[in-house]
Amino acid sequence: MYNALIHPYLNYAVLNWGRESKTTIQPLKNLQNKAVEFLKTSIKATLDEIYIQNNILTINNLFKMSAGKFMHSYENNQLLSHFNQYFKSIQTVHKYPTRLARSNNFFLPRVNSSQGQCSLKFIGLKVWSEIPDHIKSRFHFDFKHLYKNYLLSGLLGANQQKEIV
């Protein structure tokens, strides 16, 4: 039910609106949480548990998923030619054999404003650098599946840490 009625609206153009400020996105998070509450099967279930049980990504993770898919498509030359020179590899910036250079990461540009930190050029690279290499190297379908599970496991890890504390 959630995937048919709510998910398409949240996922639509998430790369554009997902970079907004926390206060702008907070009402959407509240609405998503209310919708997910309807999927509760146990009285004691927390929101994170409901997200995990129903394989649903939070709004922040929806944005990370979309940015990750964009970066994966860029890495595999599956985007329009307009994006061919959108990101610089570290090897084009310097020739030093650093760990980042060996793992074919991209150069993170220096930004001086909060607007620059909200650009896809900056956020996309930050998201891409957080993805484990064994997920980055997969084909598109495998990448989407493994990365979604990775994001959901982050929810699970955060939920387990709350129980320990």
C-alpha cells in the first residue's frame, strides 16, 4: 500500500528537493512517519523497525539512494553527454598514489557557502565516497539492491545502538 500511494510522490525528483534544508524537509519526514505507522504490526515496534520490516527507506536514505544511483550511472558512463566532465577524478587533480586515488574516487571540490554544500556536485561525491567499494563495483541492478540493503542496515545498526544505550 505504501509503495503504491506514498513512495512515488516522495521519490519523484528527490535529487532536486532532497538537498533542501532540514527544516524544509521535516514536514515530509513527519508525513512519511505517519504513513509508515499504519504498517505497524506490533504495538511495541519502533519506527525504524517498521521501516526495516517493510523494506522502506527514510527520506534521507531515499535521497542517498537516488544520489548513489546517479553517481553509479556517471561512473559507468550511462548518463547524457552533458555530464561527461561533471566530476573530476583525483588522478586529474594530482598524481600522488593515495588510497583515494587508487580506489578511483572523485575530487571533492572546495565550497565556501551552504549553497555550494547543497549542490549535486558536492553531495553526490560525499554520498559516493561513503558507499563501500564492493557495492560500487556491481552492475546497476545489483548495485541498487545491495545499496538499499546497506542503507537499511544503517537503520538497523542505529536501532541496535539505541537499545544498548
